[in-house]
Amino acid sequence: MTELKLPVLPDRTPVKLSIHIVPELAEALQDYAKLYASTYGREEPVSVLVPAMLEAFLSSDRSFVRARGRGGR
């Protein structure tokens, strides 16, 4: 069997998640999307920005990262 440098890719099937948010948060997310567009020169819908925001938040939470590394899922 041939060994490739690239291993088998993990499952990348998106998981749909529905949430309810307060109107103030919805407005703030729309404002963020507008600021993102003016900063980077390309519009992205909130539905695309939120997963990236959540990923950035989780990866920057040191306590969460440590606990998860210890098997604290």
C-alpha cells in the first residue's frame, strides 16, 4: 500500500445548528458584517461569519483548550 504524506481527511460534513438570539445581538451581528465588509472589501453573510467567530472564541479560551486537551469534552 502506498503511503501518502497527507492522511485521510476527517469528516467535514457541516452540521446545521439553529439558535434563537435577542434582537440586540442580531443587530450587532449585522453591524459586524458591515464592518467586516468595509474592512476587507468583501461581504460575507452573518451565517458565514458566526461559525468563524465561534471558532476564534473557543480557540482563544485557554481554560477550554486546556480542559479539552485533558479529555474534558
